Amino acid sequence: KPSISDAVRRYGGAYLACSVSLSLVSISLFYALVSAGINVAALFSAVGITLASKYERLGTFGLAYLLHKAASPVRFPPTVALTVFAARHWERWRRAPA
């Protein structure tokens, strides 16, 4: 099972670029959903997580960040897959004759 440290060690900047890019997309998507009025408690309840009533005081960005962090295990495999793809293409581009 790959880990974040394995990905950074093997792919370096390509992993970091892919990870940051996908994280920005993720937090933006969740921010848009929370802004649109998604029921965060129901979403967490659907996956077996019960939120304390305090979560409502987090605000839009806080709730989006909470969803973003909860989705981390789902984001990791696509990040690694995209990193492999990006690293291969980066190497081909670097080695292409000028």
C-alpha cells in the first residue's frame, strides 16, 4: 500500500504539484456545496459519522474544510495515479530534443 512519504520520495515535485492541485479543487468543490446549502450532518450521517451540534458554528469555510479532510482517503489514490501520469509526461517533455 503506497504512502504519502513513498510518493514524495519517488515523484518529488510531481506529487506535490498534483496533491496541491487536487486539494484546491476538493476544497473549492466542498466550499461551493456548503455555500449552496448541502446538509453536512446528513452527508456525514450517510457514512456513519455523527457530528456534534457545535459543527454549525464552523462557518462555510470550516465546514468545507471538514468535508475536505474527511475525503482525504478518497483523494489519495487518484492523486497517486495522476502523479504517475504527470511524472511520465514531465520526463518525456524534459528529454525531448530542443
